[in-house]
Amino acid sequence: MKAARSFAGLLLCAVAPLLAQRGAPPGPANPFLGKTEAVAEGETLYNQHCTKCHGAGGGGGDIGPAIVSADRLDIGVSDAQTFNIIKNGVAGTPMSPQRLPEADIWKVVTYIHTLRGTAIDNPLPGDVAHGEQVFWGKGQCGTCHMMSGRGGLTAPDLSNIAGTRKARSISDALTKQQHRVYGSGGAHLQALPVMDSYLPVYVTTADGKIIEGVLLNEDGYSLQMIGNDNQLHLFDRAKLRRVVVEPRSLMPTDYDKRLTPDEFKDLLAFLTRQGRPAPPPARRGGPPEPQEP
Ligand code: HEC
Ligand code: HEC
């Protein structure tokens, strides 16, 4: 018993400094985090001072690397580290110390932070409760989409939409036919692929019944679909009279016209709050291993 206690004590000693390190990120905290006006000012400053090297939206340019990306783990540095790089530059490279007041540097950092995170990190302003009403009411989103355990099955579950997408890509999904823009970490693709993972299908059975829904799977012998009745249907292909698969999903992309500007804004305020923040990015080299006591 005594041995066990002192062993636990040793373990605590070894782990405590590590815990402290995790809890408090190095350097000062970003004073503008979550402030929408600072993001907008930061974007303007970024476009004036950084786009020429790092490209629009941090996607990378001829001289500077991408500073916002999904596929590079070391890009997820803290705001304090980004601040230091902008203030002090990287010696021996074109990244010279940027001559900006500290407050302006923080605003640029805040803008970069929004580009790096998903919607949940920087939810859009608006009346969230009203947005929820629009989702289930006028927008009819729930006839196709599942949200927090309620709704339809013929479209992707949106319960974690703000944890996986940027605010911009959510609003594009509602307004543009070609909109699948961002990977989870935020690299900007040049081309926008058509949404084609939930294809509408119309099946006519041997007895002339027509069933509509989305295609799950098909091969030469069988076809599986989710009907608009939210039921799974399995068919033997040989027994079907007709199968029509549409090349494009039924997601309406004119919600900026179907809804009033206020309804649209509030819907986005609601959507950009649905989800969990992504786990913090892995650090270069991974976390240090605790020492054996
Ligand atoms: C003259 C071109 C130029 C300008 C202007 C410039 N940068 Fe850079 N920046 C670079 C280059 C080149 C690097 C890569 C340095 C290196 O090799 O480590 C870099 C690196 C960085 C990094 C670190 C990237 C990483 O992955 O390690 C950040 C963050 C950054 N710049 C932000 C900014 C911001 C914000 C601005 C505007 C305030 C800016 N830079 C202006 C060229 C530039
Ligand atoms: C008629 C059915 C239907 C309705 C109504 C509908 N959607 Fe969709 N939605 C879809 C389908 C199907 C997809 C998937 C498209 C694909 O990937 O092929 C989709 C995709 C999306 C996406 C992108 C999901 C992702 O993972 O990137 C978002 C966001 C979205 N819908 C939000 C909404 C909202 C908000 C509403 C209501 C204002 C709505 N949808 C109404 C069918 C619908």
C-alpha cells in the first residue's frame, strides 16, 4: 500500500510539468480571438501585406508557403507562434519582420486563425434560435438531413457540420451548385467538384410502383437505396422495370433567394454552431513521452 502510494507520487511529479505545459500555451493570448471586426480588419491587413507572397486566404503563393492547409501538421501552430513569426520574421528568408503595430499583427493572426479553424471556431453572428426555426421550418432542411438525432436520411447528417467545414463552405453549400471547397484543415482547392455522393434515384418496380430516394449501392444484380420515406430498400435488379439515377444531388442551392437575408444570416448562425471543435493539431515530433519513474 505504502509502495503504491509513493509510486503514484513519483508519477505525479513526472507528469505535473507536462500537464502544466499542455494547459498554458506558450506566449501571450490572442486579445482579438472571436472578435468578428478584428477578423475583417485582419483580412484587409493580410491582403495589403501578405497576399503577394502567401496567396489569397493563405493558400500559398510564388514566394511564400501556404500558411493555411489541411495536409501539413506543423501548420497548426499556436496564435502566439504565428504572432512571433510575423513580428520577427524568419532570418535568412524573404519572410522579413513585418513593420506593423502589434495590435495589427494580432488582427492578422486572428484572421489566419479563422482560416485555419472550422466554422465552430468562429461561428457567424445572428439569431441562433431563429436560425434553428428556419432549419426545421421554411428551409425544410430536416426533410432530407439529420440534425442531432432528428430528421431525414437522404442527405448527410449535419450534426457536426461546423466541426468539419469552414463557415464559407457551409454557406457555399446553400448557394452554389459547385461548392465542395475545403478539406478539413482548410487548403483552398482551385476547382469545385460537383456534389455527387447522394445521387437521386427513381426505381420502377415490376408492378409499376415508383420509389424515389437516394442511391446507396448498386451492382449488376442488386440495388440499395434510402427512399424518401427514410426506409432502406433492397431490390433484385432483374425484377425492376426501370432505374433512373440523376447525375446531381437534390440539395437546393438557391437558399440565398428562397430565404430573406435575415433568415439566411440566422440559419448560418445556427449551422456554424453545430458541432465539436476539431482536436488540436499534432505538434512537430509529437508530444514528449512521460519518463518512467
Ligand atoms: C516577401 C514575401 C513575404 C511577405 C510579404 C510575407 N511573407 Fe510570410 N513567409 C515568406 C516566406 C518565404 C516564408 C517561409 C520562411 C521559411 O523558409 O521558413 C514565410 C513564412 C511565414 C510563416 C511561417 C510559415 C510556416 O509554415 O512555417 C507565417 C505564419 C507567415 N510567413 C505569415 C506572414 C504574414 C501574416 C505576412 C503578412 C503580414 C507575411 N507572412 C508576409 C514570405 C513572405
Ligand atoms: C431535397 C433534400 C435536401 C434538402 C431540402 C436540403 N438538403 Fe442539404 N444536402 C442534400 C444532399 C443530398 C446533400 C449532399 C450532396 C452530395 O454530397 O451529393 C446535401 C448537402 C448539404 C450540405 C453539405 C454537407 C457536407 O458534408 O459538406 C450542407 C451544409 C447542407 N446540405 C445544408 C442544408 C441546409 C441548411 C438545408 C436547409 C436550408 C438543406 N441542406 C436542405 C439534400 C438536401
